[in-house]
Amino acid sequence: MSFAVVVLAAGKGTRMKSALPKVLHPLLGRPLVEYAARAAQQAGAERVVVVVGHGAEAVRDVLEPLGVRTALQAEQLGTAHALASAQGALSDWEGPVVVTMGDAPLISAGTLAGLAQAVPTGGGMAMLTFEPDDPARYGRVIRDAAGRVDRVVEYKDATPEERAVREVNAGVYAFDAHVWDYLNEIGRDNAAGEYYLPDLIGVYQKHGLEVRAFKASDPTELLAVNDRAQLAAVERVLLERLRTHWMREGVRMVMPETIYLEPTVELAPDVTLEPGVMLKGATRVGEGASVGAFSIVSDSELAPGAEVRPHSVLEGARLAAGAVAGPFARLRPGAVLEANAFVGNFVEVKKSRLGPGVKAGHLAYLGDAEVGAGTNVGAGTITANYDGVKKHPTIIGPRAFIGSNSVLIAPVRIGAEATVAAGSAINQDVPAGALGIARARQRNLEGWAERKARASNSQKDGTRMEGETT
């Protein structure tokens, strides 16, 4: 069935108390409006139009990569007025039009498609309804004796009997092609002076056309976001859905209620996630890999069997099979650990490739470096890659040994099987198999402690040591 979807996303969202437009507030790494647009596309809509208003340019920037159209509602005069703003973008469209909200991110593609199919073939409209645990102040859906929709009564206008009705209006609709004409019959004789979509129910009935109700099977789909507390509530629902999905796909989550992950994350069977883990962006975790407690992994790839130990932070990194990072490791964009490479406590890696079997156990910084297979990097080693103007590379050959507390001043090359003596500051290439030493020769000054103490005492009493000058 062919249908179009209009997403209403023009409101400012004053209850969010933020300069950011409401529909751009992030939900698990995506703006709210992106969920609504993607659901429409996944439902099979041939046209998707998002009505923008407050922060229009910023909202368009988010939507442009998705390939959806936008329409401007320059003045916000209600939901029906917002739909009318989309008419130009659908001037040649003759099929059903589904209208959903940009601040309702949990509505599924299946629900949108089902609502479109509920539009009567002979003309009419369908409205999405649901039965929440607490109907609260939602408008009640009143049906006639035959079970057809008779009217929607707002809570403030409802009688006690009508308030007892549990089925409520979700504010999501599907209309036939007559909707553009019928919008002209809606007035704004109300306290807010706005044009409201629910008024189309009476207009359709006045024209003798059927109004159907399509009941959502999962009430949580209709949770909307009007303030930050509601945003948190929606996030909890979405997180629970994601956790349940991946656990059913074979992922082990220790204390799953503590784990944060985004819809863009992909996990393989037998992955283990320990408490407090956060997985963000385009992260991929391969079969049998594990992420230790309180680690944050963003836009990174973990091959099967890779291990991230607790309290590590990875961003734009890649770990090959058997590679280990952490605990307390920091892998920045461009960090690559090849098979069985290991970086440990307080090691930071940026834009560097560590070959198979490389070990950097603790307290090191490797930036803009290529480290050959089997090399050992001692504690306290750094690659001094920045000269104040430009970044420079450090190349370390296979099976090299970099002594502790060394500084490799780039650009520099350390040859295969070369050794850098501990405490060296290397600013020239070290040939293959050579020992590079760049430090002063050690001298032991006998009696130093005694002379130092005498000098200190003489300063206190104002005297000078023998041979001392002023």
C-alpha cells in the first residue's frame, strides 16, 4: 500500500528549558526527530515530510542525510496548521497521509504501516489509540453501540462516565486524500487560538465518512517527550528493548540494568558486557569478545576474542583477535591493536598501529607511531610527536625493545631488534640491532650527603664552610 508520512517537528519545546529545539535532544545518540523519520521510512512510506519551525536550519541539517523532505511552519498555530504547512511538499500526492509526531520516538514502523492500512478504502480517516495504565488527562475515545468511533472528549470536558473510559487518543492519525480540503473547515475558536488535528474527526463525520480507531498493541510506543523527565522515561524503555534484544541474540550482560548501548551498536553471540559498560556509535563487538566494567567504547571495532579490561576508554579504535586493552587504557581515534597486542594500565594510544604481539604494559603514550610485531615498550615511554607546529611519525621495527622512561623525539626510526636504553631521549635513528643510548654518564659523588648537611647548617647560623665564597 502506498502512503506518505508527515512528521510534525516544529515546536520549540519550552518545557525542556533548553536553547536546543526539542526534537534535537539526543536519545541514545540520535536526535528525537531521527527516530520518527526512520520509523516512517522503515514502514515503507513513499514520501516522508518533516514539518520544521523552531531551529529549522539545525533540524534540516540532521534530516538531510536521511533523504527526507522538509516543510516550514513559520508561525506555530497548532497541529492542523502544521499539517497544512506540508501540503506544498505533497501537492501531487493522492494517497493516504499518516501524521505522526517528532517527539514520539518509540512508535514502530509496524504501527505506522498498520494505521495507514486502517484508512477506509471508500474515504475517511483512522486514529491511533491505546490503553495506558493511567489514562490521566488524555482525550477519551468514545465509541457508539456498534463499536465505531463516535467522538473524542478532552479530559476537562468529559463526564465521570467518559473519564472511566481507558481507550485514549494518541494524537497520531491517517487521512485520505481529502484531508487538504477538510483542513480549511477547521476553526481556531479556542483558548489558544490554534488549529487542532482532532477537530478533523468531526469534519470527516460531518461529510459522512468513517473514522476508524487503530489500537496500538504496546502502549509504551506512544510515550511522548515534553520535558527532560519524560526524555529519561523514554530512554529507559528504549534501553530495555535493546538489552532484551541483544541478550536474546546470545550476549551476556552482567547486571544488564547498568549497561548503556545505542541502536547503532552491533554485538555478536557470546559477547560479555560487565556492569557499567557504555557502548556508543558505530561500535562492533565480535564473537567471544568482552568489555570490562565501567569501560566506554565509541565508534570502535573489537574482533572476536578481543578484550577490553575495566575502566578503559576507546574511541575510533580497532582491536584484532586476541588483543587486550586495559585496565585504565585510553585508545583514541586511529588506534589499532593487531592480533595479541597488549596495552595496559594508563597507556594512551592515538593514531598508531601496534603490530602483533606488541606489549606496552603501563604508563606510556604512543602517538602517530608504527610499532612492529613483538616489540616491548617500557613503562613511562612516550613518542614526542608534536613540535609545536606539526605532528611527526615514530617508526619502530619488529622485536625492538624500548627501555622504560624513554622519549622518542619524532620524526625518528628505531630499527628491527634494536634496543633503546632506559631513560634515553632519542632524536636520531637507531639502526637495526643497535643499542641507542642518549643520557649523561652516571657519576657518584662520595660524601655528598654530609657536605649538603653542613652547607644547610652553615646557612642557618650565618657561617660559611671552608673555601666557600660569597
